[in-house]
Amino acid sequence: MDLTVVILVEMLYAVASLILISAGLAVIFGMMKVINLAHGEFMMMGGYATITAVNLGVNIFMAMLIIAPIVVGLIGLVVERLVIRHLYGRLVDTMLATWGLSLFFIGLATMIFGNTTTGISTPIPGFAIGNYQINGYNFFIIVIAILLLIGMLAILKATRAGLIARGAMQRSDMAAALGYSPDRIYLATFFCGSALSGLAGAVLAPLVGLVPTSGGAYIAKAFITVIAGGPSLIAGLFSSAGFFGIVNQIFTFAISPVIGEVALLVAAVVLLRLLPQGITGKFFKGNF
Amino acid sequence: MPGSLSKDAITILLVTAILIWIMPQLISTYTLTILIVYGMLGLSLGLIWGFGGILCFGQAAFFGLGAYTYAIAAINIGESTFPMLLAVLVPAAFAALLGAMMFYGRLTDVYLGVITLVVTLILFKFINSTAGPQYVIGNARLGGFNGIPGFQTLNIPGRPDDYIWGDSYFYVCAVLLALVLFLVSALLRSSFGRVAVGIRENEVRMSLMGYDVRARKTVLFAVGAAIAGLAGALFANWAEIVTPSLFSLGQSAEIIIWCIVGGLGTRFGPILGAAGLAYLKFLLGQQSVVDNTLITGLILVLFVLFLPKGIVPALAGLWKVSFGRRPQGRIHQQRRMRNRGGANG
């Protein structure tokens, strides 16, 4: 009984962290069709922003939920203006340029913070279920992921800004003809995507030792989650994160964490081979 | 592609001669050897990406696979000839399987990139986790993140005690690179190569003309992997140890950067890009003011933004404008530029 609860919580946690990791990329890649290979580094910078802020005496939740997204969002703004802006519509070039950016940020972080592991302790204590110890912070991540999904859904579906953004992503010329500046909309969307990446990096920072190269651990997972999700942003994110998270945890518990990771990747290859349009390309067409 | 195969052969001989006689006076042969190996690796991706339009994010997987195959086989056999062959064949077979799975599934572009990336990651994670003594192939322990040291290095075929090392190993590598370059040139001049370029330009049209696009892409992919595997085996002989970092994403990224900087759609571009950037990295590694990775990243971003064709095509264009006859086929050139980076079916 206790074990069942623990496994259930771990599965929910795995799904939630996949949603967090992929949300920023889902906006930048799913909506803007910019393959952001610097996504992992955006997360890494979110983590460093949190740790720096906490060391300066800021409350940890404040640092994670407000400062990190804003800092990374601003970095995203600069990146969009300097690099990405010139490459819209050139899929392969965005991929290469952002790969360059990712290396650039790794180098920058190494120069500033050094090639050492830094970290902060989790702000929520663990507790016991029967004979098992559970990390209380896991629940925080699950809650954040749920709030994030609801928030994204609400903004995209229920607000005028979301409507304009979705419209401009589909037909930027029509949006321009109706008096909205696609340039600004792209800029704002990229800001949101980067801020989401920063938030994810910040929230996950207490769980991992942070090194300048830790972004690489996220990028592949984020990518396969978003691509396997397919064209519909939120349903896709939810379904593919659910699928991969559960596969990962089943194999983690049954065999070992490494096999869990490998199983996730193998599942991704098989899934993409069977459903090259992604899960939502096949099953929930066209709904956000 | 103007000229003929015999003209190619002369060019390649000339370049090899320069490589063998002049370069060792400027750079030590030990460093040159690794530059040549990287050049070959760059060429392998330059072939399938520049001419076949297949953007593979996991060329490092084949490189690493070649190196590991060589190391494992060399420990078990104790002689280097057969392991060298295996190091070419195993990655090629692996690529043929992977390629068949992808191309017969009609995956293109992003999906191709993601799958090759993921496969590289799987290999990286798997090899990294094989530190325990239960992971053995024959007499060879896989060694996890410590890698495999102490295998038999290259020897004269049939004489396991006559090692080829130092300067002579450099000559072997240089000649092998020239040979591979010649074979690649011959392949590109053959009808197979021309059809491959056709597929890069317009996949649908080629398939409507009756060519089996899927099979041809798979074969080309396997050829690229074979070259990368050979480079991997040569790397293993140079470094005398193989580690999982050969499979890392950073390695894959570097290969792509070499091709972009050197110039896609050319044979010499990726080789020059690889050797040049690897040497630059070597020089940068000797200073500690600016981080190495930062500069690599900056180079890639600047090239994508300002010189997306790469150095060699840009120089060739400059040469044509300055000294050549007035270009007749301007439209063809533009079309080639536009289609850089993949066949979007």
C-alpha cells in the first residue's frame, strides 16, 4: 500500500517535471517554430539566477517564481533581437544558431560561476509515508506544473493577447493587416517562452547540483516531449509528458534509473516512428 | 561540379603532398594526426548533409561506435587489421538499420534530427553506465565513464609487434584521408552521387522519376557512418583510450559546426573547417582568458548569421568574381544556396 502511494507520487512527479522542462520549449518551438537548442541553457541560467538571488538574501520562492523568469526572459529578449529575429522561417538555421548560443552561454556561465557544482537546499522538508521517505518538494513541483498548464491554457484560450499571439503565429501577414505588429508579438512570445524556461530551471534547481553544462541534461527530454506531443500545444505537452513520465518511472522502479532514462528515449524513437505527426497530430486534432 | 575524376585525383594528390611535406614543418605531427582524423569526421557529415541533405545530429554516435568497436575487437583479437575493418563495418551496419527505420518511415527534417540525437544520447547513457565488471565483451571490459584503455594499437598487417605510431602513423592517416576523399569524389561523380544531390534538391521529384529515394538515402547514410567509424578507429589509435565522451552531444555539435563553417555542399569545406576549428581550439586551450566553449559558440552564431554558406564557397565565389569568366549559371547558384540545409519534400 505504502509502496503504491510512493510509486504513484513518483510517477506524478516525473510527469510534472517533464511538463515543466518542456513548457518553455513548447511555446518557442510549438508556436514560433524556432528550434531552440539553447533551451537547456535558459534553464541553467534560471537556476543560477535563483541561486545568486538566494545568496544575496532574497526569499527562495520569490527568487524562483519571480526573479528567475524575469532574468531569463530578459536574456531571451536580447537573444531574440540580436539573433533569432533574423532567422524566422529558417528552421535549420535557427537550430544551428541556437546551438551556438547554447555553447556561448555554457562558456559564459563557466567564466562567471566557474566549473564547479553549486546548489541550494530544498525549502520544503520531506515526510514519511509508512516506511518510505518522500521529498516534500516533489509536491511543490506537481502543483507548479498543474498551475502552469492551467495558466497557459487560460492565457492562450481566454485572453485577447493569447488569441492575437495564436493568430500571428498562424498568419503573421493577416495579423499585420489587422493592425498588430508581428515583430512585437514574436518578441513577446519569445519572452514568455524564455521566462517559462527560466522558471523551470529555477524550480528544478534545488533538486540538482548546478553546473554550467547541466542544460544538456534537459534539452533532449524537452525536445522529444514537445515533438512527440505534436501540433496541439497543451494537450500535446500533457499527453506526451504523461506517457514518457510513466514509461520512465516504470522502468526506473522495475530495473534502474539509467534503464529508466534509456527506456524513455527508446519509447520516444518508437513513438516518433509510429506517429511522426506527434500524439496530438493523430488523436486530438486542432484543439489547444 | 566541373572537371573530371582524373582532375580530382590530381588535386587530391597535390593536397596530400602539401599535407605530408609542408604541414609537419608548421605543426607537430601528433597534433596534425588528430586534425586529419577530425577532417575525416567532418567529411563524413559533409557527405551526407552537404550532398545528401540528411542533417544527422548524431554523427558522433558512429564516430564513437567506430572507436569502441576497434578497442573491443583489438583487445579480443590482439591484432589491428581485422578490428579496423570491423570499426568501419559495424557503424555502417548500425547506420543502415537506423537509416532504414527512419527513411522508410518517411521521417524528415526535425524528426530526423531528434531521432539521431536521441540515439546518440542512448548510446552515451548506456556506455556511461557500464562501469561494473558484468559488462564485458569477450576479454574487454566496457569500463563505463572510465573508458577502455590499453588496447592493441595499429600494427603492420599480420605482424602484431610492429606498431605504427608517431610520424608513420601520421602518414598512414594522411594517406587514408586522401583515399577516403578520392572515394567520396568518385561516389559523387557516379550516378549514385548525382541522384543523391538530386534528392537533396527535390525529393518528391526524384521519387516520381522512379528512383527509390528511401534506399538511396539509407545507403548514403551508411556510407557516411562508415567514414565516421574509420575516423573513430583512427582516433582510438591516436588517443590510445576510448571514453564515452566520444558519443557526447558536444562532439556531435562540433561536427555540425565544422561543416557549417567550412561550407556545405563542398568536399574540402568540412575537412578544412574541422582541421581549422580543431586547431583553433587547440590554440585557445593554451590560454585561459576567455572560455573555449564561448568562442566556439560565438563562431557558430556569427557564421549562421553572416556567412551561412561557409568559408570555402564564399572564397570560391570571391575567386570567381575576381578572376573567373562571367558566371553563366547564376540562377543555378542561387538555387543551390536556397536549398542549403535539407530536402523539404
